[in-house]
Amino acid sequence: MTAERAIGPTRWVTAALRGLLAAVAALGVAELAAGLLGRASSSPLLAVGAAFIDLTPVWLKDFAIRRFGDDDKTALLVGLGVGVTLAALAVGLVSRIRLGYALAGLAAFGAAGVAAALTRPVAGPADAAPSAIGALAGMAALVVLVRGGAREAPDRRALLTGAGVVAVAAASGTAGRWLLRRGDVSAVRADTRLPRPAGPARPVPPAAQARAPGMTPFRTSNRDFYRVDTALTLPQVDPREWTLRIHGMVARPVELGFDDLLRLALIERDITLSCVSNQVGGDLAGNARWLGAPLAPLLRRAGITSGADQILSRSADGMTLSTPIEAVLDGRDAMVAVGMNGEPLPIAHGFPARLVVPGLYGYVSATKWVVDLKVTRFATDHAYWTRRGYADRAPVKTFSRVDVPKPLATVRAGRVAVAGTAWAQHRGVAAVEWQVDGGPWRQARLAPVPGLDTWRQWTAEWDAAPGSHTLRCRATDGTGHTQPEHRTPPFPDGATGWHSVVVTVT
Ligand SMILES: Nc1nc2c(c(=O)[nH]1)N[C@H]1C(S)=C(S)[C@@H](COP(=O)(O)O)O[C@H]1N2
Ligand SMILES: [Mo]
């Protein structure tokens, strides 16, 4: 191949790289604008990602949670990054055909960013700025790069122009990130002191923890606690500025600051939280010791008007969840929680305050970063998930799981420890049965629990013969209801079905 012929493809590669550099400049400058604004959610990729989450159909969301679990947001951002890179390369290629088209392409991406930022639930007009300014910066960079590399061979001048664009992008991006980190409340959280509970938790019996090796911990550490939410950027809520407003169908609206909340008679309780998206055998559940202010007295202080049947709660990032009032007022330990396992709530779990209502799936009860409670009716107000077809009333379904042996494990023939976890929050787990290869059901031994609101571990001993075997379990709750065999998906009010595990005995 002659040198002449090699120039063609090189030029296209150079053109594609120009697009990439323009995109980097756009995103870097946009980050700086978002930093100056002090709002991470207005930065283009995060705004588009958040809009994407809101537009995601329920089946795709379930798939993402199933496939990526707690990493669903990372997966989304990686996907977005790949998409943006490809689009940027395409813009670069187009710039070689016609600069005007490429500039229009950048403007279109900027417009998408603006639209995404403006449609976030708590957005103001200023949130449009980062995407708009970023797009302009990207367009300017593209023009400069096209002019700078007019002869189209990657010569010294073109390289210098490229390096200049990268430097501007890196400097503004870094400055933007730094500005955004100033809003981080980790340090404030570390300095937050919580009072001792006026109503301490019942002690957890030591035997609540089943002894089988590899068994799930009875109490989930904050670090291992599952996380499910729509927040692509974690809300940074300073407790010194936090307030909780209770309003709507009430006689006397109430507003509380964080210190007001801490002065109330706090209770501490062991409560298992679980997600409606949890599949049969899934692990979107955790058990923690929560410290918080009982919610029912706060509502009574506000004076609920007759006819109200829903608490519509709102988080600092505009997420909404609906909770049936009857569940909050029926005597269970519904609370505005501030502490989790002896610490202030981790930021990812709602710092400085969240709701916890035993017995209901998280999407109808467990509002993190909660700032607003509107007393209303199901007939008038809808929340994020119920608007998408999830059930208004969603008590946690009775659930049980084989935790050990692990799926597809190989164990030695003879005595094998079988153990698992079952839950039916606020009804309690009354029995767990297990079976081998579809044989007779046998009663498992139930570990003691501190109350009805936590999960319950179960154990059994299996005299295992060599071969491949299927272990299966099912639980019965405190109302006498046994888990049905029939499998249903999580949508619209929680999965059903028996969990089974296949193991090899040698
Ligand atoms: N603000 C806010 N709160 C939220 C959610 C959310 O998306 N945003 N998700 C809910 C859902 S679906 C569940 S299962 C629980 C999960 O709480 P965790 O992340 O602390 O485990 O939080 C609930 N509270
Ligand atoms: Mo959930």
C-alpha cells in the first residue's frame, strides 16, 4: 500500500477522534457548570441517566436489578459511556463530511441533556445550564479542531490543538468534580451524634444466628445491606438544613427539624426490609437495628382528617412513595428512622432520615432522604411506582430460601447441614418445611427471633446420599398461610414460589 492510499483511513480516524475530543470538552465544561451550580444531578450524563431510569419499563428495571443487583447504576453509567463514545466518534466522522451537520449533532445532544435535566422532579431552570454550556463548548472545540487540523494530516499544530482541548476539558472537569464534592455530607454524618433510645430493642437471642457454616448473618451490616433506589447521584442532605413537613389532609401541619426529631422519645427495633423486586431465592432483603421516632404519634399530632388513606412521602431528590395509613396507625413500629445498626443512616440508606414500616415492601414504605409527608388519598395521589402499575397495598409476601448448601455446591455424603432464611414481616414465620427431591415435607428447626418483624433462620440435618439432589423449602406465616408453589414474577406486588437448590453429593 502506498503512502497516498494510507492517508484516506488516517483522515477518517483523525476525524472520529475530533468528535471524541469535542465530546470530552463538552462534558468537562458541563461538569464545571454543574459544580458551580452545586447540583450533580444537572450534569448531562447523570441527568440523562436519571431520565433513562424514570423511562425504563418495569420489565427492564426488574431485569437490571436481577442481572446487576446493587451494580445496576454502574451498569447504566457504563452503558451510557459507551453510547456517548460511539455517538461522539460518529459526530467526528460527520464533521469531515460537513461541519454544520456535526455541530447540529452536538447541539441535539445538548438539547437532550437540557430536556433530561429540566424534567428531573426537583429541577429548576438553572439545571438546563450545564448541558447547554457544555454543548456550546463542544461545538467550539470541534470548530477549533477542524480549523487546527485543516490540512487533515495529524501534524504538530493539530496535535497541539488537540492537547489544548484535552487540557481545558480535564481542568474544568476536575474543578467541577471538586466543587461537587463540597456538597458531600459524609463529614457532617461522621459528626452526627444520635441519642440513646427511650424504647430500646428487645435483645436478639444469640441462637437467632443459625450455626451452619456459610450461613447468612442474622443482622446485616450496613456495608452489606442491599440498596435499591432510583438515585443515580446520592442526595446529600445536611441535617442542619433538613426538615420534615407533615401536611395535606391534617388539622395542623407539622414541621420538624433534625434536632426536634432527636428530642422525641426514640425507639430502636430490629426490622427486616425487603424489596418487591426480590425474586424467589433472591437476596434483596436485609435485617438491621433501626433507631427512629415513631411515626403514628407524629401523624396524630398533625391530626389526620377523615377520609385520608395514604401517606405520600417525598424524598429530597423528588422520589415519591405511597404508604397505606392503616398500616402506619395499626400499632406496628412505623418510624422516621435516623439510625441503622448503631450509626447514623449511611448516605446510601437515607441519611439523615428515612421511613421504615415493618411488613411492607420498601417501595410502599421505606422512603430514604425523606423530607415531606402528605396525608392524602389513593384516589387523588399516586407515587412513582404505583403510577407504573405496582400495587397500592403491598404487604411483604411470605418467603423462604435455602441459604446453605449454596446452589450447585458439592457436599460429602452423610450428615449435611441445611439452613436458610424465611420472612413474613409483622405476621411472623410460624413454620418452615423442607424436602429432598420432591419427597415428603419435613419440619425444619426454627431459630428464635426478637419479634414478628425480622426474618427467621431455619436449620435441618440431611442424611445425604451420593448423587444430584434438589432441596426445596416453604414457609408458613403467623396467620397460617403457606407459601404457594406457583411462581409469579415480582410485578405488581411481589414474587411467589418455592425456592430450590440443586446440590451434588459425593
Ligand atoms: N428516596 C427513595 N427511597 C426509597 C427508594 C427510592 O428509590 N428512593 N426505593 C425504595 C425501595 S424500592 C426499597 S426496596 C428500599 C430499599 O432500601 P435500602 O436501599 O436502604 O435497602 O428503599 C425504598 N426507598
Ligand atoms: Mo424495592
